[in-house]
Amino acid sequence: MAHRTLFMIWQALAVLTRGDKASCSGCAAIDDWNDEQFEQCNVWGDPHVSDSWSVNGRFEFNGLGVYRYAHIDSCGGGFKLDAFQCQHTDWKHSAILYVGIQLNNGAKVFVNSSHVSTSGSVSVTGAKGSDGEMEMINPRDGVNIVSDDSCIRINVNAVNLHGDLHATNGIKIRVPQDAVTDIGICGGAKQWEEHLVRGQPDFLFSIEQWRYMCGACSALGGLHPPNCPSPYFGQFDLTPGGEFLRPFEKTNERECVPLHDGDIVEQLQDDGKNSVAYAILEKSMSCRDFCHNRSSQCVDVRDNVDFAPCSFTTNVSKADCDSTEYYDLNCVCAKPDLSAPGPDKRFICDDRVDAAGHAFTLEDAIQLCKAKAPFLHNAQWDRKGCKNDGECRIDFILGACVSDVCNEDPINRVAVAKNAADQDPSRSPKESADRCVADRLGRELCRELTKGENCSFDPGAVMQEKAELCEDTVCEDASLVQRFEVEEVGLLQRRNGDVKMNLTTSHCSHRIHFCQRVCHSVLATTDGGKHKCMQYCDNDSSFAHVRDIFKSCC
């Protein structure tokens, strides 16, 4: 990991010296969105930032409310991107529900689920409509937004879900390396500083949009976002950057929020640098322990009045950060740079069930993620140190996918696992709509079958095999189908009558023949192709990898 640490330090120093010296004249000549001349910020799921130009590298960001993700003045006619994040009552994470973008000297794009609205002159592809009101043609592929100078490129997609929350949005940002700044979640070090409040001069959302966002979020029943009109007699559930305090372990523990300007809580917050929490210590731990357990440091302590949460005694108290003789105290914790990391992933799959009510385990989640995102088949959940950046990336994406899958209702697990598949670093956001057409699918199979060697393939044969596999579910592991895809269970039963529910790929007599047919369609013109196919297909894991590549497109 040393190389990654050194790179992040260099990157942080470089960001501070870039931005105002960018050259924005040659971007139109760069067709590939993943060209090395672009920096990337990829945000998806609950949300996970799997690439950024921040010193923080890859991280989870579960902040609530409106946060700035990127701000670049030198290219794109002045570019800003804001996202509104919300929490569901059953989650421990947040999700992006609304995205606001400004570029081209004031043009704006707003995305809510699969709905896209625009004002001013801006290029938006992947949506249809008129008069600035459009719908995504394919929500999973999303829309591509490009500035007039082609230097700012954004893809915003939507993952459709069942339940109170109908969809979440993901974001992929590409900007020239010499244009990036340390403003926003994608570039900044202290995440809590990127929270935006309505009324600030560069707040992108209108008051109508803000009210709608806040109302929709409140309806989901999670923590109330900061700065939204509160249904709780003027009090907020949390302050910006206070997410790190959660989850609270004991009943009545809570974050203390200011009730009026200049009160004791606001003073202890010290211009937003700290969060104040009413902590139940039970004479067994200190405020230092309480803050440390949340990756923070204790900076102050105040005694309370008669066990009342967030009350403050006027008497002189002897309590300090190391005191362990108190039942409860108001602990003042410094906000960590990564202020909204979410719950510990080690326990995210505990006590989960599938659609049939059976236990849904960590191993089930890993298997589902690797099935729907084949590029993760070499990723590891608990690798002890990755060897290079590519290995670090796929391990992070696997962990993020597992977190999403376990956090979701069973009916939504396949959808969020497929969302992880769209984070394949070999795929450009511009090409996402073509991920399963013959040439792209053939090239992915080439990478798998030849381990990077060049090869030719028969596009027609490749697509024929995909069509047949997507129709023929007999060789699907029926127990997993029952757990992951409720609707497909019914389809399997209707097509095949009384199907035994313990079918697995090992029971399918033609599984090797399928693998070899696919392999031959790819390696037909490659020297020694037939022999390579026999070697490759003569084991269960190779067959599974080929099948999973196809199944991810079904």
C-alpha cells in the first residue's frame, strides 16, 4: 500500500497547484472518456467513491443534504456539481436522489431519478423529450453531459428500485488533470466543509426544488437532512458532518444541535469543526473512548443536568476527556476528514434474509456481486494489502457491492449488483449503452479467454450464445435464483414444470459444450484456439466466468 500512499500525497500537492493554469483547448480531440489525460470521480451506490482526485482516494461518503462534489472554474465555462443525499428509515447508509450541474457559463442540468431537466445551452445525450424536460432512454446507461469545450464530461445514471425509494443516481465525472481543484467531495480533504446551505450565492437548486427534495427525503423516514425545513419543532436531527457519530449504541444518545445563535452548542462546535454528542458512558468509558470509537478525537467535555440529553450544567465540572466516573456526559468530538463513512462493513450482512426468509450471508452477497459483475472475479473481500492500484480498485468495488446488496431489500439486490457491474474500469461512460453488443461482449470474452492476448471473434455466434443462455435458465443455480431474482423463479417453474430446486451448473450435462461453443466463437481464428478452449473449459470456475459474463447482459 506504500505506493498508493505516496501517490495520494503527490496527488494532494498537485491538486493545490492546478486548476487555475489549465489548458482547455485540446479536449475535443480526446474521444476516450477514460483517457489518462482526464481525472476521474466515480460515485455510485450508497454512495461509494471508487475513484477521485482527493487525497482521500477511495472512500464511502454517507453525508446527508446538499454537498458539492466538484467545482472547476478554468474549464467548461465554470463547472459545479452538487448532489442531494438522503437516508431511508431502514438504512444505515445514504443515497443520491438529486443531481444539479452548472456549466457553459450558467447552463444547468438537473437529474432526479431518470428525469432530466435543462436550462441554457448544454449537450445532453441519452435522453428524449422536449422543452428542457426529458427522460433517460435507458436509466442504467444514464445521460452524458458534455461542456462546449469537451473538457467537462459527466454521466449520470439511475438505478430503478422497488419500494418507497424508486431510484438512486450515480455520477461519473471526467475533467482534465491540470484543471482539478481541492473543492468538493471529489477533490477536498475535509468532507464536512463541502456541505451547502440554501441561500449561499452558488447554491444550484431553486427554492422549489429544495423544498421538493427535503419533502421527499422526509417521507422516507430516515435522519432529517441538515438545512431542510424540520418537522421536529425547529430542531434538526444532525448538523453537517455529524454523520460520523452514528450509529448510536444506546437509547437516548444523540447529537446536540444549536437551538439559537450563540448558544453553548454552537460555541462548542467552534465554527463547525466539532460535533457535540450526548453520550451514555455508564461509568465504564470516557468521552475520549466515545470519540475514538468514531475515528475522532475528544476536544472538550460538558456535564449535563439530571440525566437530561443535551442539557448543560452551569456549575463548574471536573469532567474531562478521560473521566470514567460519569454515567453520561456531553462529549465534544472533532469532525474527522472522512466525516460520513457509514457502518462497519464487517457486520453489514449480519441478520439479513433472502426473499424466502432464509439467511442471506456475506458469502451469498460476494457470490451475487461476482456473478453480476464478472470483472470482480479476481477481487477479494478481505485481502491483506493489495499489490497495485487495479487490485485495490476491484477489491474496493467488491466491498462496496457487498455493502449495497446486504443493505437492500431482497427484491432490489440484483439491481444494485448490476450497478456494480457498470463500474468496470475498462468501460468508458460514453460506451455504457454498448456494453452488451457483439463487439464489446466479444472483447470482454477475449480478455477472459486469452488473458489479455489479442483475438478475433464471430459477432453473430457470440450474440446467439448470449440469446440462448438468457432464455435457457435450466442451468442457472435455482437456489440462488430463488434468493436473488424472485420473478425468474416463476419463469423457471412455468417453462420447466416441476423443476427440482437443487439444480446447479454441475448437474447440466451440456455445460462444457456451452463453454467450448463460446470459446470457439471467440478463438476460432486463433492459432491453437481449439486446444486452448479444451484446457480452459475443463473446470467449473472457467465455465462459471464465461457464463457470468453472458448472464450480466441478460
